[in-house]
Amino acid sequence: MTKPAAHCLLAALAGLLTACASPRICTREIRKSEPGAVALLNESQRAHGRTAFTKVHDLSVRYEGRWASIGPRFQPVLSDTGFRRGSEERLLVGERIFAQEHSGPAGKKLVVRVPGKVSVAYNGALSNNDEAKRAAALVADAYTLFLLGPFYFDRPGITLATYGEAIVDKAACDEVLAVLRPGFGEAKEDRVILFIDRATKQLRRVRMTLSGLESTRGAEVDVTFRNFRTIGGILWPTDFDERIRVPFDLHAHHWRLLGLEINRGFRAADLTLAGLKGRASAPTSPLPAQ
């Protein structure tokens, strides 16, 4: 589809579906975190296994997913569907260094994300495309959030406020608004609503702005977490469902966690654009049987 055609389709759908879209995340200034919001986040972290998580040095995960037919057409660089079908991903938690080895019908895409910098290679060739690099940084940061859940918000530049309540998968949830400075990728700021189950304190959904790309600025998406498993004393979602919520309401992406390993002992030097090396290199083991 040509760019003019895509823009026309986007405008048409926005006009048709704006009335169905959820209200935007509020933009009011929040000067400091509210105690009630901090308490809710702390409760969610405890429910997800905070004591066990403090002992995590590195994480190895394997995902597999599929894209919706329409939604990704409006964010082709971000979705990058030719490469982003399955992935092996490695995270050094304390150092916040993240590597993603994506695979798809177009081949392999390697991303290495360190604080303040991202590097991307397609089928072994280093990319100097600025938009592709900004998109890769945004995706890497967002997927760090999806993996870590409530633990992601133990980072500098987070302000929290109570926000309201909602129903997710028939469960009553308390909402917490997190203001992130910096935001995802190269964004100066992003905002995330956490939907915390009132009964179990599980993080069931996040809704987020995507300010790090010109093509996604003003858009909002949510990701719903399902099929939780306790591995290594920590509660992990294994099913992820993403919807575009603003400026229209469309399904975007569904993916599953197929493997997870904790504390292999790899190092930053093992996460390279030439591929995963050393202790990071072996495919992630499947999830343990239930």
C-alpha cells in the first residue's frame, strides 16, 4: 500500500471509529507520586513475587506471535511484520540491557538496546535508518515493560497517581497512572495506566501512549495479560493481547511466551548484533509443564 493510500485509509477509519475509541489518558501534571498509588504498585509487586525478583540477574525468553490484518498497516515500521513473528530475547535486569533476535518471513532482525542507545541489524547488515532505530528502541522498551510487569516501574523518572477503576476480563481493577520521563524509545514522556486486580493484585492490563515516533504520537494501545504462571517464585503472564485504542479501536497483535529461563549468567558482551553469544546463545527452554 502506498503512503498516500495508507493515510487516506487511516483518516477514513479514524472518522468512522473515533466515537468508539476510549477516552484518552489524561495529561494533567503530576508533580509527585501519590501514596495511594505507590501502595497499589507495591501490593502488585508483592503479588507477583517481589522477594524472588530481587534475585534475578538475567532473563531469557522466547515468544511467538501473529499480527492482525489491518491494525499494523498504520504502523508498518513499528510492527515490522516481515521480521517480528517470533523472537529470542535476553535482558540484563540491573543494567537494563536488552537484546532481541526477531525472526519472520523476511529473515532475522537483531536489536541491542542499552540506556540511551539502540543498534539494529537486518539479516546481518547494520541499519542506519533513523526511523527504524527509533521504532526498535520503542519496541524494546515496551517489551521490557510487558516482561517485567509491575517491576518495570522500579526505575528513575516514574511518578504515580491513582486514576480510577475498570473491569478487565470480568475482574474489578484499580487503575494507577504512571508518568514516565523519559518515555519509551526516544520519547521525552509517556504515560501508562496499570490495571491492578482488586482481589489478587495481579497486573492484568496496561494502556500506554507511544510518543517516541512521529507516526504513533497521539496513539494509545493496551496490552492485556493472561494465563499467568509462577516460575522461579515469580508470577509471569504467558499470553499477551494488544489493541490499538486511540484514535480507533482495532486488534493489533497477539503473542505467547513459549519459554523462560532465569539467571543463565550471560554478560553484556554476549548480546551483540552478530547474534547471541556465550551463555545467551542457546534457545530458551520451553516453559515447565503445569
